[in-house]
Amino acid sequence: MNTLSYQKISQLLQQWYQHEKRELPWRDAALQGCAYRVWLSEIILQQTRVQQGLEYYMRFVDRFPTVEELAAAQEDEVLLLWQGLGYYSRARNLHQAAKMIVENGWTPFPQQFDQVISLPGVGEYTAGAIMSFAYDAPYPAADGNVYRVLSRLFDCDEPFDTTQGKKMFRQMAWELLDRSQPRMHNSATMEFGALYCTPTSPDCGHCPVSAYCMAHQHGTAELLPVRKPRPAIRDRYLMYTVYVTPDNHTLIRQRTAKDIWQHLYEFPVQEFLSKEDMENGLHEEHPDGRLFRFTHVLSHQRLHALFVITLVDMLPAQDGCFPIRWEQLQDYALSRLTLRYLEAVQP
């Protein structure tokens, strides 16, 4: 493809976008130059569908309308507001970045690319998206939807999540970018990937840019994009002890290790090396306990969990644990697995 082809593709995508785009609140924020809200939306939408992310975006905007208010919050409150969205490192990075912005005097939000990309949780794509959406600056944005569009337009079978692949896709994104209207171009390309150039069964026959799409010409659209092989899923075996007293108190602990759900709260837990070890531990320690079993799948881990309800007159002393009333559980940021258990035991 040549420069004229790139210009025509961008023009056609922008025309499509004008007619088919969804009305989303962070787009209004972008047009109003509110970079803080654009940044919030970009962090929330990392690895999150728009429908789910919209609710969380509105929560954060309502509770933390400015970066200063977010920076002043306690981490526990930020994690509680994020609860259920997953990938909690995003929430911790969001909080740390807000503090960094305030400490450096970059309020209401940094305006230079080098400043934006220095924030925790912000990579080249996110920085480019913020700069283009908030300031209409000429930087490409390339999320998973854009990778899919680019891989098909250029018929590129290089895995987009490798070092070499990222370099190639950055180059393609720069070549296609309409530098005169970067906000519109990036919005159109992302929306086109989300709504039209979908992962399966794309409607190539009616695609507005099919004449320029090399994958359509070669019949390879549904094979793209390519991702590097995923690592094998690791099985883990967890047994939670849910202590309950007659006056409705229980024990919880905060996860502090650099592991899944860091800084979230849960019931006392033991981890075993195998299913057999966990079953033996169950029969030795809780032969008569009421059981709830769950299998919970994360990106690279499969958790086999037991929740054992144990009625006691007095809560035992356990390192790292502290007592609360049962109804206070809603005040703590809990893992999705713990929330699944609580949903199961609700009357």
C-alpha cells in the first residue's frame, strides 16, 4: 500500500465512524479536553469490555471527579471501588499515578507525551491514546481491536504480542495515522475493530475498506490476528476457613505477597500442592464442616477452592487475621472468588 491508500482507508473509516459510533461518556470528556477522564477510561478499559467498564468509569468519575481527589484516597477505597473488575494491578497503578501527578505538579493532567508515558500503568499505546483523545496530538493508538484491523489490512501474521510484532504494528499504526485528525482517526479505527472487524465472522463483503484489505483479498481475515502461544495454565489448590461466631463475627486477612489479588481481603486460607493434599487437609481439620467448592479460572491459573464454614464460640488467633462483623465484609475489597462464595451463601 502507498500513502494515498492509507489516506483513503482513514477517510473511509472516519466516514463509517460518523454514522456508526456509540455514544460513550469518555468521548465527551475527550472533546471537552478533560485528559483526566480520558486517562481513567483508558485504564479501566484495558482488558475490559466497554459494557462492563462503563459502570466502573461512572463510579470513579462520581467518587473522584479530579485527580487530586483520587490521589488523596486510601488504597483500600480505590480497590473497593474497583472490586469485580479484575487485574487489580491496574487500580494500584491508577492510584500511584494520581499521586505522582499531584506530587509533580502536573495537575489537572500532564500534557507532554514523556510525562504521560512515565505514569505507572501507562505504556506506549495508552500514552498515545490519551495524547490523541485528550489533546488531538498526532500519536497512534493501538488496542486489541486496532491490532485486529491492522493485521487484516496488512495481512500480517506476526504475533502482535511479541517484541518484533509490537514493533511492526507500531510502524503500521504510524503509517495509517491521519496526522491532521488523530483523535477522529484513532476513535474510528478502534470503534471499527470493536463493532465491525470482529474476531469471528467479520462481514468482509460489506466492509467499507475491503478494497484495501489484503487479508480479504487473500482469504485470511479469520486467521488474524496471531497471538504468541499462551503459557500452560497452572493449577492451584486453596482451602478457605470461614469462621462464624454466634454473634456473627468472622476472620479475614489481607493478601500482601506479590501474587494474585495483592492487597485484597479474604478469609484465612491454606494452599496445598495437589488436590489429594487438600482433601486430606480438609478431613483432618474440618471433618464436619459445611463445604462450598469452586473452580475459578484466571488468565494463567486455575484455582480449585474449598470454602469450609466452621462454627465457633470464639474466633481463634491467627497471624495476619483480624475479626470483623459479617456485614462489614461489604466494606472491604474482596477477590472475585470470595465474592462468588458470598453470593452462593446469601439467603
